[in-house]
Amino acid sequence: MTSMNSPRALGLTSAITAIIADQATKAVVVANADALGSEIAVFPGFNLVFGRNDGVTFGMLGGTPWWGLSLLASSICLWLAIMLYRSDSRIEALAYGAIIGGALGNVIDRVRFGGVTDFLDFYAGQMHWPAFNLADVFVVCGVALLLLASVFERHGNSSRVGQE
């Protein structure tokens, strides 16, 4: 049995939180798509928009069948779930959960709509970053957390080697 303080429980909680936050924000955007029109300026450098991306990051692989990208993402999530299950690190578990939850949030959109709902539009002058969503934020933050964890682990291991 997994205790609530275990890395697995933390990872599962992270994944569920990511899915709920992602799907809740997308539901609000979809419900208000007509009101959004082309965009709503929130503050300089940030708009809310409504768009659907049938590809992956930056629209790459656009036109690929939704089920193909969903199958790929689900396969990656399965591999990450195995990594989460094997991890003894709470930081890694949190990161794996965030990535899994974000990826599954986008899979849900692909199954429901044939593409991912994007609505966060950051820009500088006339240059706009491709619109994205909270699922993407969870994936990027999870990957960043994994990278930071590996750096800290390596730094911790090298300092212990010097003391032996």
C-alpha cells in the first residue's frame, strides 16, 4: 500500500492536479470562445486567444491524425508512469506527475476535439510566441524540475565523492 507521503502518491496527486487545472481552464475558454473573438488583451505582452492546434509544439506534425499523436503521447505517459513508480525521489515524482498530467490533458483534448485547445498568447511587439495552454506549462515545468533534480543530484554526489 502506498502512503500519502510516498513519492508515488505525490506524483499521482501532481498528475491529477495538472489534468484538473488544465481541463478546467480549457472548459472556460471553450465556453467563452465567442467572447474571446480574435483576442482579449489582458496586459501588454499577454492576450487570451482561442485556437486549436492539431500538431504538437509550434504546430509541428500538424495534420497528423489525432489518434496517432494521442497514441504517441499515451505511450510516453506509460513509460513516465513506470519511471514514477520506480522513483524514490519526491522531486522526480512531482516532475513525472506534472508531465504525465499535462500530456494527458492534451490527449483528452485530442480525443474530444481532434486538436489541443490553446489560449495563452505572450508577445513582444509584433512577435508572438505560439499560443499554448496549462498542460504545456505543466509539461515544461516538469521537464525543468527533472533537469534541476539531476543537476542537484550530480552536485550532491560529487561533493560526497570528495569527502570519501
